[in-house]
Amino acid sequence: MHPTGALKDEKYRPQFHFTPARNWMNDPNGLLYYKGEYHLFFQHNPKENIWGNMSWGHAVSSDLYSWEELPVAIPCTDDVGIFSGSAVIDYENTSGFGSKENPAMVAIYTEHKNDKSSQRQCLAFSLDQGRTFTKYEGNPVLDLQTPDFRDPKVQWIDGQWLMTIALPDLHQISFYSSPNLKEWAHLSDFGPAAEIGGCWECPDLFKLGNKWVLIVSLNPGGYQIGSGTQYFIGEWNGKEFIADDTKTRWLDYGRDNYAGVTFNDAPSNKRIFLGWMSNWEYANKVPTDPWRSAMTLPRELSLEGDRLVQKVLPNKKLPTIKFSTSGGTVRISESEDCYIEIGLADGKIFMDATNTWYEDLKFHRQEIATDKKIVDFEIYIDRGSIELFADGGKVSITNLVFVDTALSSVSTEGDVLDLEVIELA
Ligand code: FRU
């Protein structure tokens, strides 16, 4: 499992979530599966433990649990940051960067001018499985000459490249198509819709069953404070995304699951999601050193009716608590004053982790109404975080927690059924 060696013992160092060995991380970028490796690129400051010098960090894994961190893949320059984006394998060599025998891995990222005058879309390609990248000499490939245009998600759909990208301050997602990754034609725009209390960022569009899902991150204006992620369900007709409705649907009801997107080309057509486990409200202040931030656990997505369902990819080493209840509480404690409570009360699923936070970043009890009489819970506790899935994965609550040792003792109140506790430290 990641991390190994001395890193394992650092205070609050997650044991089974991806963290960079040192320095700052935010959004997952370029999520891609190729030749037996899952690639996780990420927004990274290679020099400091706060946001800045934005570059693409890189890690690979065969199972999404044990990660090997590689050198920085795409570094910033003195004038520009390498903001969020995606990566594809150009199997048909439409770009001419590689060949059909050795197709290029192409990163499509936002180049952000440090003077904030522009954000434009650029390419970099690799012919050695992401170990080294070359910037395309014809960059940028898409430039609206605007300061707010970012986070392209590119995929090969129905014989063409499709780009899904945010116009953050307009609360819109734009769609573009291309035959070769270099020339892009505008197709349509979606939004404003549902939650518009902050910038729209980091979109993703994908098919689940016979519906299409559009994920949109929003900062601020989330369900709790600060950052949050919403999704829409609808149709994609090759040109436009048509939402079934514009109801608000939150992907997560906690504070710490932002900018999440899914892997391109995952095996067996799986839709696997990773999010950044933090919140712009306090991300730069989180008390970890010499790194900041972890990704969520890998979650397989599916749809049940109009709800997104999230299931953690199985791994036998994960500390887990499972139970069901019609109105009871499970308390997971480090000590008498430091604990988290989870359960069902007055028709609401709740998590209260107030006791695991500091005064200046205070946590408030989180609640989600449910019409279920009995609710099942599945909870994953690592150093520094807790991820709760309720009602078969239709409800997800992800939160950072800071306790000195371990949340290891479990007690119950009220009717708690089928309690199972696996390997808490
Ligand atoms: C989201 C985000 C993106 C941007 C990146 C910069 O967290 O603001 O929109 O590309 O972070 O690091």
C-alpha cells in the first residue's frame, strides 16, 4: 500500500489514499488507463506546500491503491501555470504525434497566464507511457482570448474527439469536437442551471447505462461550505447535452470531495471516479506537513433511477465499518472527547465530526433527509479522512478529520444492526 517507509509514520499521513510524498496537491488530472497502468496526474506545486507553481504531478498504479509517484510530468514556466485537464491515448494517431504501433498519450490542459490575462487550451504528448512529455509546438489549440476558460475533459466518442470544458464565471459548460486534437469546433453550451453560487469548474461527461451524466464542480456554493460538486442527468445527442431536469443533485454531502472526474479507457468499461479530498475554503491551512491533500478512494459509478451510486473499489486491506439502522448511532472514538458520530435520526442520515476539527476550521453536523426506514452504512476510515456511503452508495459524505492517534474504538446507541468492524487501527 502507499505510502511506504518513513512516510507511513508521519502525523495524519493517509495509509491507503494517494498523497504526494511532499508538497501541495489539488485536482486529479489526466485520469487514464493504458497498458496495465492507471495514470493519476494531479495539480501540484513541486516547490512548496501551498497552492502555486501549478504543474502536473504524476503517479501510476496497477490497482488504484498502491501508487508509485513519478517525476513531475508537465512543469510550469515562469509565465504560465499548467492547470487542470485530461489525457487520452490517440490509438488512431489522429494527431500524428505517434503511430498506430506506438500511439501517443496526449495531455490536454489549460495554460494559465500568471498575470491572469488568459486561459487557453494546450497539448503535450508522450511516446513513453507518460514518463516524458513534449509540448506541442502549435499550442494553443483553443483560445477564446478570455481569462476564464478551463479544465478540458477530452474523450474519443463516436469517431471524434469531444471536449467538455468550463466557462467558470458564466456558469456554463461548453462542448467542442475535433478530428485530430489540434483543431476544435464549437458544438454547444449548457447552463447556467441548478447551483450557480460560485465558479463552474472541472466538468466531466459520460454514459452510464442508457443515460448521460454531466458532473460540474462549483466553488464556492457547495452543499456545505465552499467547494462542492453537482451532477445532471440527461441525453447527449452528439452535439448537445439535454438535461432531464435542472434539479440540484449533489455528488457528495460532505465538505471534502472536489474537482473529481473519471478515468478514460478503464478496463471493462468501468466508470471510476477520483476526487480531491479538500475544500478551497481551508485547503491551504490543513495541518499536514510536508504534503497537503489526498485523493478520495477510487469509486465505481453507476446510476439507479436518477441517483448516482458510488461504490468503493474492493480491496481487502481497507479498515471498514458496516451497519444498518432504523434510528441508531455509531460512535467511532479516539478518546472520550474526540469522536465521530454517524447514524440515522429524525429521518436524516447524519455525520458529526465536530470533535475532530480545530476551532478555526470548525465542522458542523451534516444531515441529509431520507425516506428510507432502514439505512445501510459503509464507512472507510483512514488517517486524516472518513468516507461514508449510505443507502447502497446513493449518499456519499466525505470529510477530512484530524485526530492524533487513531479512531479505533466503536460503540453504539439505539438499534444498530449487523455491525461489522474490519481492521480499525
Ligand atoms: C479547481 C481549479 C481548476 C483549475 C485548478 C488550478 O480546483 O480551480 O479550475 O484548473 O484548480 O489549480
